[in-house]
Amino acid sequence: YTQGSSTQKLMVSGGFVEVADDRVSVLAEVAETADEINVEKAKLEREQAEKLLSQTSAEPAALAAAQASFDRAATRIMLATGADK
């Protein structure tokens, strides 16, 4: 988001977005700035999701949840480490 001349990136997860003219409204279950993200915790979450994704016997719903967890953790890591630039 932009406030004045400052721009802040957020990782958002879940919720809704509304776009109207030059305004965007976001109602999210989770919204984190880079400095709010615990990178070590995000790496652990990504590793756990990778293990679940490697289990070919897992149910489709479990695989979808693991993929969502992996994507969320990877995005958190990218934002916190500046790899999104």
C-alpha cells in the first residue's frame, strides 16, 4: 500500500479484494509486513509442506492444503528477505 510518498509491501492470505477506479480495498485473514515475518518459522512451515507434498498417498484435499501452505510460506520468505524485488 502507499501512504503519502511511502510504499509498504504486505503478504496477504485469504479474504477478499475490491477494485474500484483508483482504489483497492483488501479484507484479509492475514496481512504481514516484511518485518513482522519470522523467516525461520516460515522456512520450517515450507519444509513441512514439502514433506506432505512428497507423499503420493495423501488425499487430494491434504495435498491442496499442503500446496497452499507451501505457497504462503514461500511468499513470506520472499517478502521478508527482499527476494521479491
